[in-house]
Amino acid sequence: MRNKLTKELAVCGFNAVSALGSEHPEIINRLFLREDRFSLFTRICKQLAERKRPYKVCGDEELERISKSNHHQGVVAMIEAPEIQSLTGEDLDVWSREGKTGVVLHSVGNDHNLGAIVRSAAFFEAHFIILSQADAEDRLTTSAYRVAEGGMEYVTFRKVRDTPAFLRDASKVLITIGAEPRARWRIRDIETIIRDKENRLKFRPSGKTRPGIVLVVGNEETGLPQAVKDQCSALVRIPGTGVIESLNVAQAAALFLHELYN
């Protein structure tokens, strides 16, 4: 929930607020928590007091009112509403030089899927998430933070205006793998794809066993548009029984990220 008057965002959920307090305590403006949670957040409360920022022990009713959610798990932190920065050429240079893995989300569509993908990205050490500026999920919400279970603090977010144009440039220095249910390549072929494609890159990371990789996933109903698929280094599918055509986008992203991590 965003407070339009204070331009703040509510971050709720035990793991989400714990990670926020551990990695970026300086961005917490206010903290609200239930009495039974106080002993678990004393360090954050002390830091807030040192910064002359308030914290308050309160009940579930007030926590629900503040967060607009009954999934607050007894703690709510208020932060400045995050603004996602536009991607720069320097970002691409760093990711290619350091051999980073990341995810492009094109019209994924809702903040619960975004949060679940961020959680998987953090778990499997993906370093960046790129959102399309034209998509509805081009902002971070209370729900996305909660579903991410703290993962928001471990990935870098960027946005692009034109996904195909970004992929055209990115494919020169990173391997871009698009998720496509009808692709010829299977997920088990990813290492073969990487070995084949890395020799064509203009830049290869020094001291790394493999180059930077971008996973591109799209809308559950329509998938990736042809313009996006045309700019990917390779298209890859997750084979199944065929009874159901495809997985939930967050489930699919988790399987791909697991494969890339290994």
C-alpha cells in the first residue's frame, strides 16, 4: 500500500521487514509492530531512535489499517516509495564484465508473480530484474515485497522503455534466453546453448566460466510477443506431459533460475 500523502510504501511480513532491516535499515522511516515481535526487532528500533524516527507497538487492527493487508505477520515498516531507475549502458557493462544473471519480465502482469519471481531470483543468486516501463508491474508494491519474503533487498531493479530494443543491445554482450512453450530447445539444453552462444559475444567476462545471462519471461496468457522472441539468443521450453500447456510464470522462472544456478 502506497501512502499518496507521505509518498511512502508499507513493507509488511516478518521476512520482508527482517531483510529490509538487515540490508537497508537507513531507508526505514517508521516501524509498527506487535508486542510479541518487539524483541525480534530491537536493533531496528534502536537505530530508528538514534535517527529520531518513530516506532510504535500496536495491535493487529492498526497494523492491518496501515498495511491494508491482513498478512502483515505482526510488523510493518514504512519506507520511501521506491522508484525504479532506467537501465543504462553502464549497467550492461557491469553485468557482462562480472558475468551476472538476471531476469526480464515482459507483461508478467501482477505483483504476486513479481514477488514470487524476485524470491526465486534472490534464492538462486540472480542479480537483477528488468521491468518494462509500459507494463502494469512497473512499480514495487506492498504485496510484491511480502511475497518476495525479503528477496527485494538482494536484487537490483531497472526498467526499459522498449524490451525488444534492450534485448537487441543486450544480446551483444549477454546471452538472452527466452521462455517459450513451443521452442525446440529444452531446459536441459541450456548449458549447450551457453557454450554455443558465448563465442559470439562481443565481450566475455574475465576469470569467469561462463558469460552473463538474461532470462526473458512473458505474460501467462500470451507469452512473449514475436518482436521480443526475435531478439533473444535462444528460445527454451520446459517439457511436460502436455495435459496443461504451461506452468505459472513464477514457477517457470524458478525452474529456469535453478538450471542457470547449477
